[in-house]
Amino acid sequence: MKFTSSYLLAGGIAIAVAAWMLSDDIMMRMSSKAAIPADQQQSTKDETVARTAQQDRLFSVSAVIVKNQPIARTVRASGVSEAKFEMTVSSKADGQIIKIHAVEGTSIKAGDVIVRLDPGTLAEQIAAAMANLDVARKRLEVAKRLAKENFSAPLELAEREAAVANAVVALSQLKDQLADKVIVAPVSGHLENLHVEKGERVRRDTPTATILGLDTLSVRVAVPQTDIGLIKIGSDVKVTIAGSTEHQGVVTKISAKSNADTRTFDVVIDLANPQRKLRAGMSVEANINAGAIDGFAISPAHLSVADDGTLTAKIAVDNRVKVMPIEIVRSGAEKVFVSGLPDGAVLLTVGQGFLQGDALVSYRLVDDS
């Protein structure tokens, strides 16, 4: 019983000591608080609230330093391949076709005979005209000798000279008519079509054949009005034609008037085709060299679109977000190259989508190489 009373006494003493220490601490805090003027207490409270609000507004995102480098600009456009020329060869005379020399779908050279018409009696007429010319020349020679001896009047000499000239013209016309009975290729190319058959009678200006120029193809592509100013005559072009490899071409023509429906401009590209493996009417993708511009590689996920459709990126200036309009220079497999960002700018990347312009921001630089 005595043992239990000792424990109770010790416990009571411990509780009394703890109560004394607690009361002393409370009194000290109250005394300290009472020593601070009321206006300073309110100021401290305001600063704490402001600091907490600022910390709430600051949003930490990833960022990289912009390091621009020259980037080759290309204008992409699609279109179709065309023959350099498409020429229809027509008959220059009336007549019946007696022979077709050319084979449709093969190469043909300038001067090769395509179709031959029945010459009729032109050969006999030419022989007679040559005889008439020979007689007229002999009479002229006689008239000249007589004129030297004053046995011929000047009028007679003039008549003989006119007779020779007329005979020459008549003979030349007959030879031209005979030549017109033979239809030849005016240019070298690919004989795409024959429009006539042996035995058929044709009239003057009847189409007989179509020749395509395939040694050089004309690639016609449509370029948007926003990009047409970047292209120049002589610009290099990488052309990819469906089902074939990449080819090198050059811009030879830029339309000055846009298509009324699409508001695009036709750009013509010459493409060498010496083996004629490429054909007209094929789908084409062209990458036209538009020079170089300073640009920086960025993930498309780090871009934003303004209300007016403008592409933008966000940078940090004095810990505030600034929205910069940018332009895509070239697209890659995972990144796009953009222009419009100043060298050394802090480009906000991961997390930038949650920020608005002029918002406070904190960032951490990351290695984006």
C-alpha cells in the first residue's frame, strides 16, 4: 500500500511540472505577439498571403534555349506530268492514202515519212513544166544575143525574162504539191496516234497523226498563293512520280494569274526523260527549293493555334509567358522546323499548353538535343 502511494505522488508531481512549462510557453508567445505592433502584424500576414498566391500562380514547365540554324525551305506541291509538246500532224493536200510508213506507239524522227498519198498525174505535170522552163530559157538566151546586136526590141527581151520567171514558179508549185502528198514528221518524238488508215481518202487539214514530246516532261503543279512568292524561275526541284524514283527538275514557268476556283498558281517544271521511261499524265509530288531561312527544330506538340488560325509558340521573358507567331519552314519525321523565334529565347515545351499569354511561369531547362 505504501508502494502504490509513492507512484501516485510521483505522477502528480510530473503533471504539475508539465502544466507549469506549458503555461510559461503560452505566456512567452502572447508576450512576443503583444510586443509586435498591430500594423506590422497585418503586413506580415499580407506578405504571406501574397507569397502563397504567387506560388500558386507560378507553373513550372520544361524549356529549351533556341539555337537557330539555316534551314532549307521547300514548297511542296502536287500535280501531273505532261508531254513537253503534243503536236497534231495534218494533211496538206487532198488525196487517197496509198501507204502508211510509221508505226503507232514508236519513236519517230523529224523528216520521217508518216503517210504517203497518191500523187496522181503530178509527176507528168512536173516533167512538162521542166520542159517548158527549158524552152523559155533557150528563148531568153536568143533574145539576149539579138539585143546585143540591136536586132531585138527591149520589150521582147522583157517578155522572154517574164516567161522564164513564170515557168520557174509553175514548176516550183507543182513540186510543192508533190511534196504535200508525202506527210512527214515535223519534229522528233513519240508517235502516240495514227488517225487514218491505208486506202482512206483525206482532205487538206485532215489530222493524220499525233506526236508527243517525251524527251523532256513538263510537270505542272499547283502552288498556294501563300507560297508562290518563294519560287523563282530556275529553282531546283525534287520530283517524285508515282511508281518511280526521285528525279531532278527545274522551274521554267510561273503563272501570273491564279486559278479562279482554287486560288493556286500553276508552276511548270522541266524534267529530263532521255529514256522515255516516264509518261505523261502521271501523279507527281514536287519539293521546290525556296532558299534557306534561320529556323529551329521543335515538336509539333509544343505549338499552339491562335484564334485566327496562326501557329504560335510560347517563350519566357522575365518569367512571363510571351506568345510568338511562327511559321513552319519544313516538316520532319518527329519535329518541324520553325522560323520566327529569336536566338537565345527560352522556348517553353512540356506543360506550355496550360499557360496563357503574360502568365507568370517558372521553367527548368532540359537538354533537347
